[in-house]
Amino acid sequence: MNVKMPQLTPVSRSDDQILDQTLRPRSFDDYVGQEKIKENIRIILGAARKRKEPAEHLLLHGPSGLGKTTLAYLIAKELGTSLKITSGTALEKAGDVGSILTSLGDGDVLFIDEVHRLNRAVEEVIYPAMENFKLDIIIGKGIAAKTLQIDLPRFTLVAATTKISLLSAPFRSRFGIDFRLDFYDENDVEKIISRSAMLLGVEIDKKAVGVIASASRFTPRVANRLLKRVRDYAQIKDMQSVTAIVAKEALGMLEIDSCGLENTDRKILKAIAVNFDGGPVGLKSVAAAIAEEEGTIEEVYEPYLMRIGFLARTSKGRIITTAGCRHLGIEPKNETLFS
Ligand SMILES: Nc1ncnc2c1ncn2[C@@H]1O[C@H](COP(=O)(O)OP(=O)(O)O)[C@@H](O)[C@H]1O
Ligand SMILES: [Mg+2]
């Protein structure tokens, strides 16, 4: 597979991105869990190959770090085509999409990350491109304006989003199928940690893998990040291998508790419990109370807090649950709210 990174993509090489790249599964066999999705994707790709047609456009959604970008890589690899990567924030104008679409080869995969951030003007260029591989170009302005239609290569769009609710219905309907990636079970997270440890050359015992897994928020990216931090800690302490004790110490240093909660998670819960009497409270107020961005709270922290049943969203706003209060060591104020 040949991966072309177009200029349009902002490439910042943070430590996390480098880690993502190093540990990214290279084949479907390395891609742990999500069995149903893998099976469905393989059927879709196999059928497309048989018909010698481009595969249907696919939409991947779910919280960050669960393997959406990795799937895009694997799809292109399985199809034996090139992958072009861009994101909803990079495609600002109709012309941006035009230049990327015309640069594709026949059968290529175009991956648009954070697709919910595409603006209307860009979406409108994408519709005909997705439907019949045509690009409408408007030349001139006002009454002299003319539309020119050009043929595009037959490509497959793979789009990813953490916020499916922000996609318009017409846009969503243009995908052949959408897949919701779910949190991983602890067994799968353990497998991912063991595989990553092998790739990074980290000696780690089974119990330590378990300790890291239980603090990993059921999320592969978090698991890999914690493994790396634990490895760094073990190195500083001159330990040859990572044991459960070392792993616990390292997580303690990072202020990550046994449920995988970080400081910010606890701040969110505490703000709801203490400042807002347990809720319901709007996202804006929570964000203001802890000086964190609304989007970050909603996309990064809340999905996991809801998953473990510490926080719930109601029509009136966020509430902390009884379990959430107990975890903080706070007595729930109004039992009726928390049921
Ligand atoms: N199913 C999986 N098996 C093994 N590792 C995975 C899996 N899903 C994700 N990862 C790891 O987690 C990292 C983040 O995955 P990524 O595809 O970038 O997530 P997303 O795009 O959903 O935020 C990857 O680099 C990879 O190392
Ligand atoms: Mg991604």
C-alpha cells in the first residue's frame, strides 16, 4: 500500500502520533477485537474486488482512540490501493476538495477524519462526487457563471467522526454503511498491551498487563500511552521488567486511579456533585467551572464516564450517578436524581 500525505493535511508529529504510527496494526489479523466490524468490512471489500468495482463509501464513528484511522489504513491495504488522508478541518473551501479529489487514482481510498467538521459548501461538492464520481466546477460569477462537470476517478470514501449526530441526514445517507466502534473489553485491551509491549521491547508480566488494562478506559490509544509511561517509569527506576507493583506506582505518579480516571475526570464529576448539587447541569456550566473546553469534555472525557456509569446525560443536562459520588467519596445529595 502506498500512503500519500497531501499538503492539505496538517502534520504535527506529537509523541502520541508517533506512538500511534509505531503501534498501528499492519493487518486485520493484528487488529484486536471489533470482530463484527472486521468481518463486515472484509465481506464488503471482498465483494468489491470480485466485481472489480470500488468499495462502497464507509462511515466509521465512535470515541477517539478506538481504531478508526487504523481501519482506514487496513481498508486501503486490503484493497491494494493508495490511501489519501485529510480531515474535515483541512478542507475549508470547495476548491480544497476539488484538488484532492482530482488527484486520486482509480480505486483509491480517501480518508476524511473528523468529517463532522466539514462545512456546507464542501459537503455539497462531495455529494455528487460520492454518488456518481462527478465534480461540478463553477466558473465565473453572477449571471455569467457556468457549471462545468468533470469525471473523477472512482474512489472509496472512508470517513471518521467522533460526533455522528452532527452529520446531516443527506450526507449520512450517501454512505453505503456505517460502523459504530465500541469500547473494547478488558481481554482485548490486554492483548493490545501485550502486543505493543513486544513491539516496544518491553518486558512485562501478566499481572502488570492487567493493571494497565484496567486503567486504560477500554481504549487502545490510552492503553498504549499508559504502557509507554509505565515503561519510562520502570527505566528511571532501573527496573529490567515491568511488574504489577511498578505499574501501580507509575499510574499513581500520573494520578490515574484504579478506574482509569484522570484529574480532569475527577474535576468534572466533582464540579457536578459539589458546584451543581449533583446536576442536572448544562455542558457549558461544567466547562466554565473547571476551565476546560466543552468539546474536549464531551468527546474525550464523557464517553468513558458514561460507559462506567459515573455520569449520565438527561434531557435537562448532566448528572452524577450514585456510583460516581461513591467513587469520589461524596454522599449523594438527592437520591432520586441518581437512580
Ligand atoms: N483493534 C486494535 N488492535 C490493536 N491496536 C489498536 C486497535 N485499535 C487501535 N489500536 C491502537 O490505538 C491507536 C489509536 O488508534 P486510531 O486508529 O488512531 O484511533 P482513532 O482514529 O479511532 O482515534 C493505534 O495507533 C493503534 O496502535
Ligand atoms: Mg483517528
